Amino acid sequence: MAGAADHNDRGERKHEAVDRLASLYGLTPKVESAIVAAVDQQLESRARALVAPLHPADQADLLERLPTRKAGELVRMLGDDLDAEMLSYLGEATREEIVDVMGVAALARQLPDLPTDDAIHIVEELEQDEIDDVLAALPAEDRVLVEEGLSFLEDSAGRMMEREVVTVPTFWTVGQTIDFLRASDLDIEEFYLIFVVDAARNMVGEVRLSRLLRAQRPRRISEIMETDFRKIPVTMDQEEVSILFRRYGMVCAGVVDDYGRLVGMITIDDIIDVIDEEAEEDLMALAGVGEANVRSSLWDTLQGRSSWLLINLFTAIIASAVIGLFDATIERLVALAILMPIVASMGGNAGTQTVTVAVRAIALRQLDRDAAMAFVRRELLVAALNGLVFAMLSATMAFLWFNDADVAAVMAVAMFANMMVAGLSGTLVPLGLVRLGVDPAVASSVFITTITDVVGFFVFLGLAALYLT
């Protein structure tokens, strides 16, 4: 009874902790239920009153959770009270649905309230005719910035940068800079660096806000600015930018054009989005589900998965063909049919472990020529050690199961060989795909599964044919 009471107390404390955590955020289950009820009852004023205090991220989370029809109804109720910032927090599929409900005119009214990077990110996902309509409806100044952003390569630093930056000349004093920041009507919500530029707008330094505020007012900017800084080329791929931020612990960085002129900045919140996006792409690719999500249409989901399943079907036929070569051997010794899936499965899992580490290291640019060779040697050593351990375990299991030392010996040799092949292919396949210009996250798993299945079946059944029949 005491144990049950303790368990109940722990359960109550856990629920209390969850409730306390939920109370820190605006979108509690109670608020969500009230909003849904207001939508169902067509109470527009109540729905607006409940949604208005929510953070834009919570509003986006609410729309992500609601069914498509109900989310559209809520958007129609909110009208121009819809927080423009909320659009930047939505997933691509949901944002497309919301924009369809809002209409191009309403979207154009919302975009000027967003930083340029968020506005460009939203516009670039529209159809070309919709992009033209939105651009035509934007104020001239905003239209120029969005059009310039769209002119840069997709997934480049130019596309993701924010155009609004704070710049000062070298000869200004700390006092002048602070007075400028206080007096100016800066259209920037958050910034961490002040960029120091010359007359041609070339970056010559940067000043952190923390250092600016600690410096004496008479000191010149040239005295406190950092000259050892990193600037990002406008053409750099967003994944390379995220690696740079991660490696050097950066919070903000200036973006320069081909002539070294400052054209924008990238902040850590943009990098977090890129890291999430790249990680999601790799995860989906490794699983062979493409860009599908819970809101994807039935056709898109089927199309995204069936192509990889078709490839897997052909690779499975290859593995089955190998088994077919030894059908007579399997008929004479039933134990082989029972044990051979174990060999293939262990090899496949070991290969998947290795290729996951390899793909991650490749994505982080950690495998140059020397590092790649060291990685291959390390993974082969791991495969050998794992092969020895699981060869002994599987041999013992086979002997206890079938009381046959020869079957156990074949099992051990096949297990060790397939683990070694898994380790080798798990490193060489992704490295080879990179050299061929193929994304290893997309294609590696198919090759690894085929190799370990074919080798596992061939070695196991081949040894059995030679020594057991």
C-alpha cells in the first residue's frame, strides 16, 4: 500500500510540475480549448480577445494543431488583427494554407511589419503569380528590399539575411553612437552588433553592444571596435553559415557582397531555424519519407514514400535472389532459415549506426581527407570488436538452440564477416556518395541495407553449403 501511495504522490507531483510549466506560456490547454470553443460557436470578438495576448509563436503553434478547416476559420475571424510575426513561426505547409485563406492583399499588408529576412522567407514559397501580386501591392521601399533578397541564390546567406543593420563611421565617439541609437527611429527589433564601415560601406570593424555601453562617452569607435571579425559572403550556403556560427559561438555576423560592402546581417535566431531545417531534411531523407508531414496530402505522402519503397523492393529482390541460390541447402537444414535473418538484421543495424555518424560528420564538415581515413580505421576497429562479441554470443545461442557445433561455427563466422562489412560500407558509402555529388543522407541507407543483406545471406548460406551439407 505504501508503494502505491508513493507512486500516486509522484504522479501528482509530476502533473503539478507540468501545470506549472504550462502556466509559464500563454497557450495552456485551457486557453486552447476556449479558443476552439469560440471558433465553433462563431464568437469572433471572444476568439480575438483570447488570441491577442498570445505570443506569435504560440499563435502559430495553435494553428499548427488545429484541423485545416478550423484553422482557416480562426484566421478569417482574426482578419487584420492577425499578428504578422506569427507567419514566420508557421511550418511551410500550414503557412501555405493560411496564406490561401488570408489572400494576397492581406499578406501584402502584413509583410511590411516583418523583418526583411522573414518577409523574403514567406514570399519565396509562393507561386510566381502570387509573388508578382504581393510585390505589386507592397510599398516601394519594402518591394525593393524583397526583390533584392529574392535575387540571391536559394538557401544562401543573401536569402536569409536581415537588411536592416546599424552602421557607424570610425571617427564617431561612443557618446555620439549612443545618442544616435536613442534618437533614431530604427526599424530593427533586435540587434547585438554595431557595424563600423568606411565611406564605401566596407566593413572595417564591429562593436558589441555590451562593450559600447561599458565604454566612456569620449572614446572613439575606432578605439573599441573589434577588427578581428568574421564576415559572411552573400553567396555562402546557409548550411555553411550555420557551421560557422556553431564552430565559433557567434550570435550575429555581417553579410558582405562580392566587393566587401556590408549588405545585411544574420542573427542566431535565423541559424536555429537553419539547423532545425537541415536536421529535419537529413532525418526525413534517412527514413526515405522526403518532405512529408502530418498536414501533407494523401497523394504527396504516397508519392514521397512509394519511390523509396520501390527502390527497396528491387534491393530486397536482389537479397532474395541470393537466398534462392541456396534453396536446396536451406531445405536440407531448417536451422539456416531460422538463423539467417539474425545475421542480416545485425549487419543492417550496425551499418545504420555507422552511416548515421558518418552523415552527421559530413554535414558538419568534420571529415577532410586525413580525418576520413582516421574515421574509417576507427569504425573498422569498432566493427571488429563488435563482430567478435556478437559472433560469440550468436554462436552460443545457435549451439544452445540446435545443439550443433558446426551450425554455431558458421553462425559465428558469418556474423563477424557481416559486422565488418557493415562497418566498412557504413563509412565508404557516404564518403563515396559525397565525391559523386550525391547527398549521403538521401541514398546511404538503401545501399547499406542492400550490402549487409546480400553479404550476410551469401556468407552465411555459402559457408553452410560448403561445410554443413
